[in-house]
Amino acid sequence: MPEKFKEVRSPKGFSRMGFRLPIWFYRLGLGGLLGKRFLCLTHTGRRSGQPRQTVLEIVRYEAASGACVVAAGFGEKSDWVRNVNHDPHVNITVGRLSRPALAEKLDAETAGRELVNYARLHPLSWRELTNFMGYKLDGSEGDIMALGELISMFILQPI
């Protein structure tokens, strides 16, 4: 079973500026530099109704449909998660291609399978990501599947 060894919160101050820096790559039309490992998610603020943006790592990219699976590394209280739960109509930009999409939360089993596949394809990134999120895992498939119950994951389906 995954062990939580530290609580992770959304970044504040200078750290937040560093996390938001990739948004400017997309705004300047340089999203292609980040390839298909990252996307810029534009969503609607649940209170303000204004467009908001965040850059997320892509867990899985379906080239044929353009669908992307993403994880909420900062948890359910992340603004983007709360906004997408309120209004699932989003816009995704992968590389230079931007399109409207619909965000759908994955069930725990599907999320676990996505994480297992990600761990197989990107073992170094996986180790860093789980450490960053504050989880200690034994590396077994069962342990990774169990993490799917703890992390909110979404599939962003182009419309």
C-alpha cells in the first residue's frame, strides 16, 4: 500500500512563479518545445468565470484521437481540479495544436492501470513524480494500482 511521507501543497510565492513559467511557453507559441509530454489546460474559473491556465504532465497521449490522460499531482484541492469538476469543458494545447475537450474523471481502477503503464514507460519520471507527490511505493504493480485510488486522474477527450 502506498505510504504518504509528506503533505504536498500547491506552490506559493517564487515557487509558484517557477511552476507557472511553462504557461508562457504556450502563450508565446513555443509549446512545441515541450513536446507531447506536457499540455496547457485552459479551464473556466468556478467563481470568476474567467479563463485559467495550468501546464500538466501527460500520463498518456492517444495520437489517433488526441485524448490525454493527466493526474492531479497536488490533489483534489488544486484549483484546476475544482474548476474542471465544476465545468468539464476545457481547451487543451499539446505542442502547437489547440482544441476544445471534455474532462472526465477516471475511476480508481482505470487510474491505477494508467499509472502502471506510465511507471513502465517512464521509470525515472515515475520515481521523481511519486517522490514529489509525497508517496513511498514498493514498486509492485499492486502498490501502483492502489495509488490510483488516491490520485485524481482525468481523461481530456477532444470534442
